[in-house]
Amino acid sequence: MGFSYSQPVKIFFGAGERGRIGEIAASFGHKRALVIADGFLAANDVAGEIAKCAGTDAVFSAFGADPDISAADDAAKIARDIAAD
């Protein structure tokens, strides 16, 4: 049995890389971010720290382990409201 796998994306990792998230997003033409994170990352302010580095305070974490379509709708509404790109 054979298979092929391709992941044509850049992955940035390493010490200090989260501080470059705004610069990296801008290099792809993005200006306004909505950070989507689980409750743990939001509660420990990791999501807030990432949002700050991205130049936003918009964080969505109102979903559980098995999110349904209403969570996606809520996130999409916030994204539209802040004109996330």
C-alpha cells in the first residue's frame, strides 16, 4: 500500500517566533487577525500574547472539545465584525 502526502505550507518554530507573527502575517498580505485558541491557551494568556504580537486583541475561545457549527458561526461573525483577513 502506498500513499503520497504534501503539506505545502511554511511552518515557523523556535524561540521567539511567536513574536514575529505580525511580520509573518504581513508578508502574506494579512493586516487584521482573529486568533482562535482553546480555553487552556486563552486562560493562560498564551492566546492573548500571540494576539498582541499579531497586532490585535481579538481572541475567540468559546468552543469545547467537539465544537459544533454554532461555534464556527460565532467565530465567523467576530471575524467579519473586525474585518479579519
